[in-house]
Amino acid sequence: MIREVRKGFDFQSFIDRVKKDTTFYKAFKSLRLMNFSMFNQIEVLDKKDEVKASFNSITQQVRKGNCRKMIVKSEKTTGDFYTKKKDYKYYTAKLYAHLFFTKDEVCNETNIVGDKIYSGSQKYEEQLRILIFNPGKKIKGIPGIGDNVAIFDKPTIDKYKFKLSRREYNNEDCYIFTAVPKPEYKKDVVINELSTWFRVSDYTIVARNYSLSLKTLFYDFDVDMKVKLKTAGKYLVPYEINYHGNWHIATKPRENVNFVAIFTDFQ
């Protein structure tokens, strides 16, 4: 890395890449344009971290023309994963289904990433999308989070230290750019770690790990997420997602949930 710096390499270029990146979100949108199989596992944990409800399924997305639909190949649940009306009992499961499942045929989608103005429930979904797909970007309208997640902007950037390294990831030469809070600010920030693997050959993002936590009088959360990506055909797509989240909002029960999503057989 010393040799890279001597050749004119600098941290600011990586900060700019993370801030301006749209390829990570675009990779998820590109899933809508492909055929693939998907393994889904969701585990809801109790206070002792033991599984009290679970969901396992294999689904297949089939795309014909400009439309796609999902076929459920198998499904098994335990505990109170569903309500009596066959609705998702847990909000994390609802979010998972919203991101990855479809009930009806969906048509005329693209993987274009653009700036839109949202309102109502769409506004909250967009805030959540930013938190998941654009970590490090300021989020408007969420008390205690908005400015705090903008780790590359003043004054929050002064609370972080950045590390740049280089090593192989899945047999590919990669730069690893990591942001972690300085020791004295660990209790004051939302993002505990943000690590991004860039493929050296073309700076494509091939993996990202991030950890977020916050505790207030009205809500708290502690979330870890790991995403792996690869090129399938002409698209960059995620192929494995590992999530653990423990969160609570006033007036609602606490949720402690793990999920794994694995995508295969891309066409």
C-alpha cells in the first residue's frame, strides 16, 4: 500500500467512491432482470438467543419478456412465524419479503438508480433503503440517525479513522477500505464499521460488511450485515447476504432475527 500511495493513491479517492457509489444498490435492482434460484432462511430468536420461529424456503424467479414472477419450490415454518391469517408476524420478515419476494407478476422494471421524491410509507422505505444500500449517506427525517450516519462529512468524519489494505477475496485482488470510530467516539456513533472490498482491476464492489447500533429513549437497534457480490452474465448481483438484527421500537415487541439469503443459477 505504501507503493500505491507513492504512485498518487489517496484515501480521499476511496471516500469519494463510497459516497458516490450507486453500483451496490444497482446490483440489487439488477436481480429483477434475471432468472435465478434463491435459498431463504429466517430465524426469530427469544431472549435466550434460542430459535422460537423459523422460515426456510427455496424460490425461483422466472423472467419472460419484460415481466417476472416468483415460484415457491418448497417452504417450511416453525413456531409463530405467521399469524392465523397467514400474514408475517414479524416486521423483519415483512421487510425481507418486500425486498425479495413477489406474489404477482411484475413488469416493466429497470435497474436504473435515480433520485426520486417520496412521501408517506414510501418515504420511510426510501430512508431504510439509504441506510442499507448507501451507508455513510445522510438520511433526512430520522431523529438521532440522519447526520450521524454521514461518516464522510463534517463533523462526523472527525470521529472516524480509515484503513486501506490490499489482499485477495474469492481469488480476486482487492482493495479493502474500512471506516471505524475512534475509541473515544464508539458510544456516540451509529456506524460501528463499514468495510468495502473493491476489485483492483476495475474498482467493482465485490463485498461489503457493516455494523450499526444506536440506543435512545424511544428505540434501539444493533445490526450486522454482510453482502457478497459477483458478476453474473452482464450484471453485478448479490449472491449471499447474512444479517443479524436486534431492535426495539417503543410500543412494539423487540425483534431479534437472523436471516441468510443465497442466490444461485443466474441466467
